[in-house]
Amino acid sequence: MNVLSPLDILNSQYRCQPDNCSAKREQSPIDYEGGIMKKHLVISCGILLALFLGMSAPQYAQNAPVHSDNPDHAKRSLAIKLVRAINTAELDYKFKHGVYATWDTLVTSEDFTSRGIKWAAQNDSQLANLQFSKGSDILPGWRLRLNLTVEGKGYDLLLEDVTDKQCGYAALTDERGVIRQGKAIDCEI
């Protein structure tokens, strides 16, 4: 007795014989001319192309410079971009060394000069020529507090506008990379 596997049965059912070739093709769930397969291939390629283009869109679109005549807005924008640059540099430093860096270490490291601030300067020329100082007064009018945890596995950062005597504007972040803005209670952000 000759036992046929399901694959043998399927192959024999749709095998094209000279006398019934066109009839068998019409019944086939697979279009042997490639129409259905081509359609699925084109659709799949289109979806993959759309996903690829969507992911390769400008990563820093949120950093597009916003021009404003308001000097407070310009100062806040500088603070946020500087904090982003410090976050980037801290992450790079931790990746290489296993711990986060103090400001005095970070400001002279390649992680800050080559990656953090240069990356930020690509989106804002105002950051390109800044000269940062070691210690807490990193720029004229800006004071930085960068506190590391005991083992250097985390940090808290506060960048304060020391010229804002009335409201005490500050940008804050930590190792999670979320940037917050703060002012005194009675001041509008």
C-alpha cells in the first residue's frame, strides 16, 4: 500500500497536467504566476521602507531653535540645552568608566567637549563658543550643583540662573535624563 503525506496530496492535487492545467491553476490557493506573492512582497517592502524612513527622521527635531525676543526665554533655552549636553556627557562617561563624573572631571573630559557640548552646539550656535569653568560658577550668571551618589551610580543636577533674584529660575535633572524647570512658588514658569 502506498501512503501519501499531506504534502504529497497537496502537490498532486495542484500539479499541472497538460489536459487540465488552466483548471487546476484557478483552484490553486497559491497563484503560481506570482501575483499574490508579488503583491505581498511589495506590501511588505513598502511597510519596511515606511518604518525605516520614519526611524531615520531627524532625531533632534525637538531641538530646533526657537527665536524669541524675550530675554528670559533665551536664557531658559540656553539652560535646557546645556543640561541636555551635560546629561549626554554623563551617560557617555558612565558607559566608559562605570560611574558618573563630577563636574570638574566632566568639564575637561572628551565626553563633554566632544560629545555633549558639540552635539548641543550643532543645534544652537550660542553654545559653540562658551568657555566653561570648573567649580560651581560654570558660566557668568549660571551656578551648577552636580551631586553624585556615594558610589557614583546616580546624580542630581541643578543649574540655577543667579541673575534671576526674584524667581530663582533653575533647570534640574538626574541620571534618568528627565529635565525639569523650576522657579519660586509665586512665579509663573
